[in-house]
Amino acid sequence: MSLLHALSEHLQSALASMRANLTAVLSTLTTITLTLLVLGAVLLAGQNLNRTLAGLERQVEVAAFLEPGADGPALLKHAEGMAGVAQAELLSPEQVLAEMTRDYPYTAEAAQLAGNPFPATLRLRVTSVDQTRVVAAAAGMLRGVESVEFGAGYVDQALGTLRTLRAAGGLLIGLLLGGTLFSILNAVQVSMYARRGEINVMRLLGARRSFVQGPHLIEGLLLGLGGAALAGIILLPVAGLLSARAAELVPALPLLQGTGPLLTLWLQLAALGAGVGLLGGWLASGRYLRELE
């Protein structure tokens, strides 16, 4: 028997089993669709959150204030090669004063009275927010650096928030995938119980374990893919409308927009649905067959 012929037989058997247990299949498919719909929303929110946090991370900088007479160009060259530094820039006292005057106009008046109080400054942009303390510590040890500032309170708070959000997102995704797996397990078990007589006959005739499990693997796969397809049909238009609306209200937010990212999300849901479906079919059929042995 060729592989293609075997797959065709397994597919026909799976479809026949699903038609025979239509109520259970529809109930399971609804549960999987709702679960994957929530999962897709969580994944989309997580991707948008990561893009927003990445934008904030790119704005995190370490300012190293140089001592009078320090060799700024040499320190700049050294800083550019430091681990965790994405970009380094040397600002003269005049450049720092000009920036401060732009943000705080009264600074110019104070400088006219007391002179320019700002030292030459190395501005170091870090590769990620968790590298901030490392870069600040390394910059503070350089000869010619008087002090370092990086907004310790902001960085620590940002790191804590980032870790909490990622942990919560990972936990929620795990729970949703577990719920999907449980639904498919139940559906396949109901299907195998309904076909227990046929399965017992196949076992008595010496059918291989893989041959008996094949239709149920395909059934789990079809349930997972069907749920992902329905979830995508609902999620993608809604997500597109919400993203476009949010972009109009807050243009600075780097939200995922356009057909490409949303189709990628749909493919991710399909891959998750297929994987969980196959796993559920394999676990359920394997457990049932072990009970018969």
C-alpha cells in the first residue's frame, strides 16, 4: 500500500468518524476556535507590545560625563567597541548646552551669568535595556570619565515591567494551548470509543498500531486546522480595523499593520493548531490503545 493511498484511507476514515460524531466535533471545533481566537489576540498584543518596548529600548541611553582635559575622541573610540553599545556619540560642552537650551530655554540665561556648566559627554545607546547597567558600569571605569547617569529608577522599573508582561504572556499562551489540547483529546477519545468495535477487530486482525492511530491523528489535525481557520477569519478583519484606528489616534505607536503581518499571524495560528491537533490525536489514540493491551 502506497503512502498516498494509506493517507487517503486514513482521511476518509477520519471524515467518516467526524460525521458520525458531528455534535461532539462541532462542540470541540467551537471550543478550539474560541481558544485560538483568544490566543491570536494575545499573540498580536504581544507582538505589538514587543515592538513598542523595542522602540523604548532604543531610546535608553547612558551618559558618561568627562573630566576636564579628558581625551574625548579616544574615549569615544573605546566606547564604540564596548559590549552592549549600539551607538556612541561624543558631545562637546557647547553641544550639550545647545540641547539643554532647546529643551529648557532658561538654561541659556543661566549660562550667560555663570558660564557653561556642562562637561563633554559620551552618549551611549545600548543594544537592549537589560544591558544598561553593564554599559554604565563599564563606562564609569574608563579613565577620564567623571560620572555616569542612566536613569536607574526608570531602567529597573522598565526591566521589571518587561519581565512581568513576558512571563504573564507566556503563561497565558501555555494555558490556552493546554485548553486546546484538552479539547482535542476529548474529541478523539469520543471518536475512538464510538469506533471501539471496529478498532478491536483491527487489533485482532493484526493491524499495526500506526495504522489504527492514523485516522485519529488526521482527525486531530483537521480539528486544529479548522479551529485556526475560523479564528483567523474572525480575528484578521477585526485586528486590521483596530490597528488602523489605533494608528490614527496614536500615530507614534509602532503597531503591526497591513495584510502581511496579519497573514503571518494566521499562519502561526495554523501551525499551532496543527501541532496541538496532531499531539492531541497521538496522545488520545495512544492512551486508548494502551488500555486495550
